[in-house]
Amino acid sequence: MQRRHIAFEQLSDVIAFRVITGRNEDCYRALGAIHARWPMVPGRFKDFISTPRKNGYRSLHTTVVQRDTLRVEIQIRTEEMHREAELGVAAHWAYKQGLNGQDPAQHYPWVKDLLDVLEHAESAEELIEHTRLGLYQDQVFCFTPKGELIQLPVGATPVDFAYEIHTSLGDTAVGAKVNGRQVTLRERLANGDQVEILRSSTAHPDPAWEGFVVTAKAQAAIRRWKRHREREEQVALGAKLYHQLKARLKVSLSEEAVTAALKRLRLPDMNALFVALARQSVPDDQVLDALVPGSRAAQLARRRRKAKGVDAIPIRGLTPGLAVRLCDHCLPLPGERIVGLRRPGEGIEVHAIDCPRLTELEGSGDWIDLSWGVDAETRVARLAASVANEPGSLARLTGVIAEHGGNIVNVATRDRDRASHTYVLDVEVDNLAHLTAILSTLRAARGILSAERARG
């Protein structure tokens, strides 16, 4: 009652009966007799026989009213359904002896989903999280364009729907149509929706999907793709670091020397070495020492590591991702000086030089000088703007940003009172100069009281 915020009078199962019948059709006959005798409570009837729960549970549920106010819940099921509900799936399988030759996955699709999660979960904690997502959730029932019934948890989106059908469909989804109307992939599905997934062979999962999907299968697939992408980025970054280390040795290395170095480092191949360098799980001096034992470059690197010195690595044209990721507090932009923090077991985190977090992170890893490439992509900047509480103020704010070529991707209200409203906006800009031009125009616009770049 506390969790669902309901009163005692709203409980529907204080008094409950269970009717056990011999056949499926008898369940519906019993239901008709009950509804003919007592009025049912609207919205409280559920048919889990024609549309079973994903865990295989089958029964008819209804709530009727007696003596005007007394609510009584009634469950109607066959003896077979009752045995499964009380004793579990294993007892039911043993009773049915393989479901008369039918595929158990047709009756218990959650088993297949769980096997997918078991196969791809990276840790025990991730497995527990995915398993918890798949249990005890109310269901919605949607249809494919061909009429196939798909069961999903309440709150599911077209992305969940796509992954429920096939992993490759989810990986290549770019949009969806629900009941013939094109919707975003964040749309929440409802009972009876017909869902068509729009796909592209060149598409790939968006890491942002993880923030709104609700099925374990979808989350596992998105995380699997993120790990694959992370490894690719780490290999690319590690290759750059490796070639810089080789340059320090000032010698030409033979293929045999590299093979011997991998054996000394107990790494299976060069990609494993690149990943180790990107994640800093193997120090630079150890790699140099493995390539050329006793080299002066290795000795210098070892001294530098012990002294926690800074080794500048001019990386240009950064790709945002997990191996090289931007600080979500300062959101650095092309055109401003940036530095990177390289910590064991993690990728490089990029910060603006004036990021307030730099002081907190001092001593937690090696600092690296970074620079933006000339082909740096559009980035998201965060700004806070206060506008007068009058008609048209927000329109002027967004209009200035649009006129300067900024693309607003998110807006949130921070403060609001009778005199003014303060909004926090995430805006795609080309570089620091682009953001500066937008802020300057905003400060001069009528009805806009202040405009500043925001952190955090």
C-alpha cells in the first residue's frame, strides 16, 4: 500500500477465490457465469490465457463487486495452469514431457532471452541487473506488420520491440512506425500497437538508447556493441601510443623482436598490446623494456613514471567514445586548450584546461597534453540563460541560437519566479568561437537578462 500509494479500500484481493477447471473453454464459461451474477470492476479483467505472461503464467483474473462496496478477486485456470503457477516451470516441463514435441522457447521466450544475457553479460553484477529487468514486470502486447504477437514490459519502446524480434534488427534500427504513424525510437508502446521498424544497413546502435530501453535483451545488446566500439577505439589509440614509444627507441625493430616482446609481456597479439597501452594496464617503460631490454628510453620512462611526470601526446581529431571520452562536466569545445587524464583500467578523459574537476583529480593518473584536429566535429555546449517572465522571451532566446546556426538538443528549466525564468540549454556548436558569438548576441537581445556558459 505504501509503495503504490493506495488506500486499504482500494485493495482488490483482501478476499480472493480461485476456480480450477478441467479445460480452457471451461475457464471462459466460469468467467461468464461470474460476470452474469456480479458486476465486474472496469480495468481489473486480465486474460493471461490468450496472452500469457512472458514467464509462461496463464490464468484469467477478474475483480467483482459484492454488496456494493466489497471487492473480490477471482482467478480462473485449469489444473495444468495451476500446477505450473504453484510449482514452477520445471514442474510443468516435467509434466508435459517436452510440450508434446513443441519448442519450449515458443511457450517460454524469456528462457531464450536469459540465455542471451548469460552469453553476453560482462560481469555478475550486469547479469543480475539484466535478470531483474526481466522479472515481475507488467506486459504490453504489440504486433508486427505480419500479425505476430510480441510481449514486452510496460514502458517498452520500438528499440525494445526490435531487439525482441532479432538482435540484427535492433542494431540497424533508425526509426519506427506505430499504427502507421512515424514515431521516435523513444516512444512508449501501448497494448495492441502495430509496430514496424525502419532500418538501415549502415546504422548502428546509439549508446543513448541504454537510457530509455527497458528489456534486458536490448540493454545487453547495446552494451555489447559499446564494448565492441570501445575496443576498436582503444586499438586505434593504443596504436598511436605504440608508434610514439617505438620512436623513442630510435631503432628499427624486426618482426622477431616484436614477437619476443609480446611473449615477455604475456600478450597474445598486437591488438592486445594496443588495448593495454590505451587502458594503461601495462606501463610505457615495461613495453619499451620488452621491445629493447635495458634501453635508455625504458629507463627514462621508468623515472618519469616514478616521478609522475607529464608526457605530451599530441592527439588530433579525437573521436568521442569510451576509449577517449569528453568530460561531462566541462564539455570541452574545439578551439580551447584541452588536457587528458589517463588512468589504469580506463580510457583517456578529455577536459578543458579550466575544468573545475582538474584540481579534484590531481594525482589520480597521468596528465596528457591534447590538441584538437582541424577536422574536429560539432560538439555540444551547455549554456544558462535567464529571460524576463514575459510573452515571447523564450522564443527570442531560441531564435537567436537558431539564427547563429546553433542546434538545440535539450532544454531544462533551472529556476522560475515571477520576474524571470532561467533555462539550461545543450546546443550543438562548431567551436568555442561559435559559442562566444551566440552568447554575445544573447546578452544584447531584448528580454534576455543574462547568458553564460554552464558547467555540470
